[in-house]
Amino acid sequence: MQIDKVTITGADDSTDIHWMVDMQERFPFVEWGILVSKSKMGRYRFPSLDWLSRLIRPQDKLRTSMHVCGKWVREICKGDWSNLIVEVGVVADRCQRVQLNFHAHAHKLGDRFISAAKRASTNSGWQLIFQIDGVNDGLMNDAKDAGIDAVPLYDLSGGAGVLPSHWTKQSEGVYTGYAGGLGPLNVVEQVEKIKGVADGRIWIDMETRVRTDDDSQLDEAMVESVLHQCSQMDCLHVAVNS
């Protein structure tokens, strides 16, 4: 098993972008998951348009993925990316990946989604990430059959910071993400457990357990601690341009 990315999700208006750049330079394997939602922009975990505008220039120095939630996901599932692109398109264009957070709401991917997702992925060079949460597991098969560049993130927690009872087995040859309850107090132990179900290339994602106790912001010390621990793992392998 090889870990090639550690995603830290939930940078928001309280997060110092210069600190993010410093962490990127020290830990090249870190990816910053930027949560976006039409109804939650400016709240904890969801940066405002002003913060996103300040991210644009230094974003060229960062690995970023955009994690789309709420109404915009529902629109995308119907094949309509327009509102997302109008609101945050400049930031999205600089992301390497776009994640669709289904949050345990059942979705059906029709022909309009398939054609629009192919265009979005091809035109922007995005890899699409599907949050697999026990409700939408079959969507990966839909994407594969349609030839969409999509990969699964197994996340039963949905950003709540709860460890799963067990980690899902990685499908052979499928780049896979694992999330749910990971943080500096358990990442070493849990990666050892993930090794038992994964033997290919993976990434891990963490959100709640790298925030302050009141959830108001990313905890810089916790983020640095978990990234340092990951940097010491023998399974960490950062490929060039990965």
C-alpha cells in the first residue's frame, strides 16, 4: 500500500493562507480540501468568496481539491455545473480534483450528468472524487461504465469525525481515499488497519479531528502533528506530479 496524499479538509476564513503555503513546502504530500456550498459560504469550514479570492494567487503553490456540497451537488447530479462555475469557477479551475459530497442522500446519475461530468473533467483536467457513504456505492459503477475519471472516497462519517467500525476493502487497481475520524491521535494506528484492506495507491482525508475543540478553525498544531507523523510512515510515497 502506498499513501501519496494526505488531505486536510476545512480551511476557511480563519485559516492563514501563508501558513498553508508553508505547510505545503514542508510537507509536499498535503492536499487542501476546500469545502464549498452555496448556503454555507462564510461559516465554519466553508470559506467566503472573499477568502477564496485571496486564495487564487497562492493556489498555484498548493495542491487543492474542491469538495462540493448541498444544492450544487444536487444540480451537478442533474448535469448542471453552471452555478458552481459562476460562483467559484476561478478557484475550481486551479484545483486538481473535485469531490462530490453526497452526504448519504440517494442520487441517480443520468445521461445529462454523464455528459456534463465528462466535459468538466476533460476541459479542466479534474479527477472527480465520489464520496461513498453506504447509500451511493453504486455510483462508481455508473461512472466506470461511462468512462468518467472518478475515484471513490470511502467516508461513512460524512465529515463528522467518527471512525468506521471497519475500513472498506480497496478494489483492485482503483485509486482510493479513506476518511472518517482520522487525526493526530490515531493516524498511525488507523493506517495500519487500512493496510489490511488496501494494497494499492491510496490517500487519506481528515477534517473534524484536526480542528479546535469548538470547531471554529483548523488547529495548526494538530495539522502539523498529523502531517509530521505521516511524513515518517514507510508507506508514504509522493510521486512527481501526482
